[in-house]
Amino acid sequence: MTRLVITALGLSLAFCGGEKRAQELQLFEKSAFDKIVDGKNISLYTLHNKNGMTVQLTNYGARIVDLWVPSKDGKFKDVVMGFETIDAYLKANDIYNGPVVGRYGNRIGKGNFTLNGVKYQLTINDGENHLHGGTGGFGQMIWDVVSAAENEIKMRYISPDGEEGYPGNLELEVNYTLTENNELVIRYLAKTDAPTVINPTSHSYFNLHGINSSSTNSHILTIYADKYTPTDKNLIPTGEISSIENTPLDFRRATPIGDRINFSFEALVSGRGYDHNWILMKNGGSGEIELAAEVYEPSTGIVLKVLTDQPAIQFYSGNFMTGNDVGKRGNINNYRTGIALETQNYPDAPNHANFPSAILNPGETYSQTCIYKFELKK
Ligand code: GLA
């Protein structure tokens, strides 16, 4: 196994102002990710802050590989699912462990939409629909690393006109910054040379137990939303906007994920659990970055706050995890052992005039900020 064990002493000197911490981070070595594919270099990059919080990323899919945060026992836990080597990522059954997905994250019904009178057909990769940018979405691409520093990395991907069926050459930059407040700030900036649609999002599977195959049903979740977009049985929005009042989708009060997940509520039956788009109360209208969701795991004390300037968030409760992938440190991706919290525009927005526009025109700049902030409740 290729991993680098950094001991408490080494870390405490480097990151913790001399304070000794009885913990170790099992970081991966760069050599486990160094590979040339189609003439492009893939590698591994490590960000850390003075508190010892550490994130490793690869430019294969602009992807988060591990994310070490403090837990209440004084140790650090890695709270995202993933693999130990680039070869394992390239072979994985589930390709959505940690990447930036796009050009359009989430689903587009029948994989088509009409823009300025022209109908575009995208790759179909989820039943009869298009999911997360298609089979060759941004999460499968090798990004250029523009700059890399101790607490920040910037990557760029240029998506050619026609890729997966999308119009326009699109240039997307993603910037990850790790702050001294234990926030991983993800900023997206994009421009295009022809009208197109865009909705990139970050797709980590979080497990605040630390990655150890424990169910995420014990996580206590709050979502600052009072409406959602109902879907058909293939999770394509019908176009309606409904209240979550008196439904198991109401997370305005902190509630364990597992409490209502198996209720025979129609939306939960279609999603086989939670896999829905919540419309945030402020609905992106102000362009301000606001709190969208909060997750707390009592056994580790780890709190994850998700902040965004986007109008919505997809909460997916790991209902399609099959146990077929064996990840880091032998972790099996069993049913409901990871959750995704994807800040975004609404799914299928290009096909619904009443949803926020997902169109990007030449001369405009697309921007999005998502913050994953970690805290401790003791
Ligand atoms: C998203 C979708 C889910 C599932 C996962 C990937 O979160 O909403 O339905 O496809 O990605 O497994």
C-alpha cells in the first residue's frame, strides 16, 4: 500500500504551533497518483492549514481524494470516500468519488434541450437521461494545474465545442482554498465562445464517522430550504415546485437522516431514499454566500456546514452504493455509507422556463462559490 504516515510529532511541529497531537494522518504519496494518460500528467497535491486540516486533490477530475478534519477524540478523520491510487480511480465502478462534475451536474431529461431554437442532444448515461455531464464528463478529464501553493490550488479545463453534445468551447477554472477557519472554499469561473448551459458541482461522498463503512443514517441533517422540485420516477423534475411542509423532506429542524428515509412517501420511493433538489430559502437571488445545509455526527462531534451562492442543493443519501468498490483503507462503499451535498442550479433547468436560467453567453462570466466548513461539537 502506498501511503505516507505523518506522525503526530511531525505534524504538530509543521501545523500546530508546537502543540503535540496524539494523531496521525495517513496521507497518500504523490507517486501513487503520478501517471501520464493521453500525454497528460496526473498527480496529487496536498493543501494544509495551521490547524492540521489537510486535503489531498488530484487533477484527474479536479477531485478531492482525502479531507482530514479534527474529531472530538483529538484525532483527525478522513471524511470523504475515495481510493488510494490513481489506477483505482480509473477502474472504479462509481466514478463520482470527489470530482467536479459537469458541464451540467445532475440530470437533463432525455439528454436534450433547445437553446436559441437549436436542439442539442447530449450523451445518455443514466437510463434514458443525461447525468453529471455524460460518460466523458468533467470528472473524467485531466485538468491543467494552473498554480499550486500550500493552501490553494487552481485547475483549468477547456471543454471543446460538441463535447458530450454541449455547444461552445467552455473554459472552466476551479480554485480550492483551505482557510485557517477550516473551510474548503471551492470557486468556479467559466466563460464560453457560444451560448451554452452550465452547472458544475463538487461531488464528494462525505461520511463524518471518518471513512469506515459506517452508515450515514446517524448523521443529523439540517437543510435551509422550504421547497423542492418533485420528479418522475427517473428523478427528472416535473417542473413543479412544492413545499416540503409535512413531508419527510422537511429538514428545517435538525433530524437524523435515517429517521424518515424509508417512509413510503412517493419522492423517497423514486429516489430509493433521499436524492432530491432542495430550493434554498434565499434561492440564490441575492448572490450572497449563505448557509445551505449542516450535518453533525454525534459519535465524532464533526459538523459540516455547506455554504453557497447557488439557488439549490442536491442531497443524495448513497442509495445506489453497491458495495462493489473497495476504497481507502479497505472501506467498502456499502449502501448509504456516504452522502453527497451538491450546491447547484436546479436539475433539468435547461428544459424548464420557470427554473433559474443555466445559460451562459459569450462575454459573460459564470461564477459559483461553495464552502465546506468543518467545526467540532464536543
Ligand atoms: C448524484 C445523483 C444520484 C447518483 C449519484 C452518483 O448525486 O443525484 O442519483 O447518480 O450522483 O452515484
